[in-house]
Amino acid sequence: MRILLVEDDRDAAAYLVKALREAGHVPDHAVDGEDGYAQAAANSYDVLVVDRMLPKLDGLSVIGRLRAEGVRTPVLILSALGQVDDRVAGLRAGSDDYLTKPYAFSELLARIEALGRRGAPNAAETVYRVGDLELDRLAHKVMRGASEIVLQPREFRLLEYLMRHAGQVVTRTMLLENVWDYHFDPQTNVIDVHISRLRSKIDKGFDTALLHTVRGAGYMVRDGAR
């Protein structure tokens, strides 16, 4: 999973980032509330882990702003404030779980993974639509308008992942880990090659482009008519 840790204690953050990586996850780190808010609003994460007492913008305000903007990423609050009223305030602010400090990493990891499962796309969802582009997972079929688009297996997985995250920036790292299932050299051009092939199939000959490159960030499928 891709996880954003918003924690101003650099030693604690370094420990958690290392431990999460060793557990097989992909953590990013934000050093204060404003940085955390900016990263969470601009990128796609599976889980946010947010310290409550942060400089510049406190954790509850970070969560409140994100929820007000429609960001529904599951959030786990970390806090030294452990009274009932504190936990209630955290949950009412929009968090999904609340863990008090000090804590055992094993419990933190279990809670993160539980939130990741809760926030995962519905397994029953079999058809994705963006504009006039439709992908049917069960039929393994892609249509754009009245035209069927024939994709190779890897191209189909790539498009499925992009459409599942429609309207969100999908990074190269996310694609390498979720479409190819293991780590490549970040400098490899395998993604560029497949994106180019996919774009030629789903966009070429159509009036509106749906597959976009977000310079310096990654890729996005969105309805260009909006």
C-alpha cells in the first residue's frame, strides 16, 4: 500500500518509514500539517497516518480540510492525547481510527492494513467508465463509444488500474508495484512504452484525450470533457 505519514518528530518518522518499507509498503513522509495536507490532496494514497499535534496545521484541521474537499482516504490518527474526549474529537473530525502513543508497531501495522482493506475498491465492481471509455473486467473487454479496443494483457491491467483511480494522479512507482507486481529500476522506460501504446489505442482517432501525463508526477485518466 502507499501510505502518507504526517509526523513532525523526525526520529519517530524515520523509524516508521523504515519499518513500513520492511513490511512491504510504500511510505511518504510529510513534516508538518500544511505539507501533509498538500501531499494528501495532490496524490493518491491507500491510508493516511496523521499525528494530531503538528506545526503549521494541526492534525484535526488537516483531516477536516481533506474531508471537506471530498478526499475519502482512510485516516489513522496518532496522538499522545488518549482521553475519551480526545478520541471522540478525532473520530468526529473525520478520522477512521485513533491510536494513542506510545504504541506497538505491530498494532499500528495491523490497523493500517485493516484500513487499507476497508478503503480498497469494491471487489464486486466489474465495470469502470470514464467519459465514453468503458472497461469490463469480467468480459475482459474495452469499448470507446461504439468501437471495441483490443489490448494486450499488460495494457489491460494498466488501463484497469488507471481507470480505478480515475481523476487521481498515478505515479510511476504505483504502476510498477501494482501493474508489474515487483520493483523495476525507477529509470526503466517500460512504463513510458506501455503508456504510449495504450494512449495510441484509446485516444488516437477520438476527439477527446482521456489519458494524460502529469508532468513531474505521473499519469491520470480523466474525462477531458469536464
